[in-house]
Amino acid sequence: MSITSHEWVKENLGDITINSLEELIGSNLELKAANGTTIPYLGWIEIRFRLDHARPDRHVVVPILVARDSLEHLIIGYNVIEEVIKDQNDSTSALEHTITSMKSSFPTVKQENITALVQFIQTTTGSDICSVKTTKRDIVIPSGETVKITCRANTRSSRGNEIPVLFEPDPEQSWPTGLDIPENLTSIAGGSSSRVNIQVKNVTDHKIVLPGRTALGHLQQVKSVTPMEVQKNQKKVRK
């Protein structure tokens, strides 16, 4: 939870309106500190949060609880830091810029701790590994055919061997009508990026053109793979 004091709000934001918490969650909240003591609060405010040196559009809108008593520091919730870091580009240069911005934004935190936090969030947040998009070129899928599309994925994996992954299509994407993209269990090579083949099927009687850099879905981390026992058909063949 992100929380600040009323004193900090008056000093930094002036006469900003403090909203009732019932408007946000429909009820009141009993808030306690780590030592078990109750933290009285006035309500909540909405602010824009971004890292130092980040582009102006690289921000998230955050509801912050306003405590009645004074606090030594404004507390930014882990979920806010996680969202800001996840929103950055996946390239190595963007990752280095994020670490630099974090160090500038939180100068009292040890640099090695910031680096470890950023790398941890980038590589282990949830089961999502990365999104999958087609390459720059448009792709033509002939009528009634199933084709494999080679896509590039920024996997950011430090492992050197192959990693089993599950591709899941994104249901929120508006693909051309008649394009079927099923789930697919596959593997990716270790490293910062990998090529992955995604199977798509054109169920129409006309060709479908997928524009370049079309978002297809996400790669999910597979924790374990259990092979099924296969039994051969024991039926006798009559001569």
C-alpha cells in the first residue's frame, strides 16, 4: 500500500482534495503498521508517479492513502514499483536506464539492492515471460491453410538450456475474422531473446494478411512437464 502523511500533502500538493475511501473500495479500512498499531487516516488522493529521468508519459496513476499522523517518509507500494518497471522496454539499454532512474529516485537505497530488485521484477514477475509479436513484414496466410509463423520474443532468460513454455493467445487482440490461433506447448532457447514458432490457421475461403508486429499472445512459464504413458494398440491384424 502507498501511504503518506497529511503534512506531506499540504507541503507538496497544497489544497488537493482528499477523497473518502468509501468512494474507492466501498467501505472503510482498518490500517495497521508493522508493529500492530493502528494508523488513522483521512482518505486518499490520486497522483501521477514516475521515476526520475523517465519520459513524462512513463507514469502510472496511483491512489495514495493519507495518514492523519506524521510519517518519516512517503511510502511507495511494491505494486507501484513493479508496474513502473514492467512498463519499460525489454531491451538491455532500457533496463540499464531503468536501474539508473531507480538509483536517482531512491538515493538512500544501496545500488546493488536496486539492481537486484529491477532484475528480479523483470525476470520473475508472475508466470508471464514476455509477449509475442510477429516480425516487421506482413504475413500472408492462404485460404484454408495452417502455417507456422516465426516470431521473436524478448525472453530475458539467464538460463543457457532450452526452457519449456506455453504460448497463450491474447483474447483482447482483434485479429482478422477467420484466423484461429490455438495454445501451443513449445520451448525457447536461453538468452535475452529467442525465436518461437506460432501456429495459425486460416479457416476462411480467402487469404488473410497479418500486418507486421501484430501482437499474438504471451509466453507462460512451465514449471513441470509430465509425459503421458502411451499404450500401443494390441489389436491383431487378420490375414
